[in-house]
Amino acid sequence: MKQDGLPVISSIPTKRKVVFLTIDDGWEQDPGFARIVRERRIPITVFATRDAVEAEDLPDGEPGWKYVGAGGWPYFKNLGVAIENHTLTHPDLRTLSPEAQKAEICGASKAIGRHIGRAPELFRPPFGSWNPATLTAAGKCGLRAVVLWTASVQSDAKIAYQVEDKRLRPGDILLLHFRPPLEKDFAKLVRKIEKRGFTFGDLGAYMDELLPPQ
Ligand SMILES: [Zn+2]
């Protein structure tokens, strides 16, 4: 889908049996999860929110969180995967003026560039909520595409499909979150997907094929 110059995608057109793992926000900085990603070289894409990455306290009243603020930006850099843009403070962008949207998006790109050493190319709006001003702002901040998702992954690696037959399809983009128990749930999800004969695609590489050169 082409919108105001910036494409908005929620799956990748491909016949290969690959799915794409994307993981949002950045609250639970679980070293066990990082180990699996590094050792298995699973090409996840992180959509980082600055306030989650830099948080020092637990989210209010929720049990089970162990690694909030445990690693900060170096944790994400050491994952060795693409760290993409998910705003500074995780607002519903549709409630913000065009200027405020631009501040959220450009600010996050700057923070990521500074801490990770690579400027983001992809943008995911919090809650999947966006309007035309979002696309204009993201374009002005140097981003190339807005990436939504095909299905979200709940606790215990349960995949919440939006399709009746509850099957993975080639090119599906799955949405995960940095929340406990991240290592356990992630390992289970990887096994589940591999059992179905799928491998994990590198979203950035597929996007390079999909998007016109800059
Ligand atoms: Zn989010």
C-alpha cells in the first residue's frame, strides 16, 4: 500500500517459507533472550521505544518483571540486529499534531543513531495507530517504510491470528513484546515455527528488495 510516498506494510510478498519476527518497546531486557538471538543468529527486528529502553523502574504493579533497565542501549546494540523506530514515549500518534508526531519520530531516530550507531530505516507506530501526518513525519525523519504486522504473539508463544484457518503464511510479520518470561516464551515460539517448516527472514534485507533505492 502506497500512502503519501511512504509504504505501509503488514506482510512481505514472498513464496519462500519465511516469517519475520519483530519485537517492540524494550522493557524486559532479558539476557537469556539475547543469548538465543545471538547464538542462533535469528534475524529479529527490534522496534525500540526510548522510554522503555531507558526505563529504570518496573511498569506499575505487574508481577514477573526482572530485567527492566538491566541493560539499556548496550543491551540492544549487543543483540546484533536492526534496531528500528517506535517513538520516544509511545503515544497514540493520531492524537498528536503533525509537529508533535515529527518530534516523537525524529527524536527516536536521533537517539537510536546516537546509541546504536546506525540510523533506523523502518517505523512502527505505537498501537498500530497512524494517520497521513504520521507518514509525512516519518518520511521527513529519514524513514523508508511503516511496518505493521500480520499476527501478534501472546504469552506462552500463543499466536493470535487474524485469519480463520490459524495458519502461518509465507511473509507473515509477527509482533512480539519485551515482556516476561521472554527467554522461555521466545524459545518456545522459535521451536513452534520451525516445527511448521518455516525459517526466519531478515526483514531489512527483504525490505531492501521491496523498496526503491534511496
Ligand atoms: Zn509498542
